[in-house]
Amino acid sequence: MGTLRSTETQESEGSGDNISEARQAAIAALNLDGFELQQANTVTSKATGETTIAARARSTATKPHEATGANYDTALRAYLTSIPDGWQSQNLREVRQ
């Protein structure tokens, strides 16, 4: 039994007359509903003060995931091979019944 987390991301760029304006524009271009901001980095910065910032956000979506098998090895293999594209496993734990 474990938890799957979506690997979906969003990226945007924003420009402004200074770093603060560029950062605000880059973040405003992201839809953060169900996403969290991961990073915002300066892409270009000119002597005139004009700056472009790239921002990246990652999905916060998670869902439970489990698989069974005759023994631990087959159950683990079934678990790992059944993870859908666009998801990654987190917090894998063995549950004995």
C-alpha cells in the first residue's frame, strides 16, 4: 500500500521593469489551483532593469495505490508495474493481514 503523487507541472514566464514585477507576472501566469510553486528563476536581466522570470509549479494531487501478490516480491512487482504514467510512488509500506 502506498501513495501516488502526480508528476504534472506547469511553467510560465513573466517580464517586468524590475525583478519584483517580473516575478509577480510569472507567478500570475500559473494556475495554482491544485498546484504549488516550486521555483522562480531569472531568465534574463538587462541593464535597463527589464527582467524575465521563469516559474514552475507542481501538482499537489495524490491518490492511494496498492497491489497484492503471493509473496512480498510479487506484490512489490505488481505495485511498481501498475503505477500509471504521470504518477510516482511515495510512502510505500507493507500491510500484512
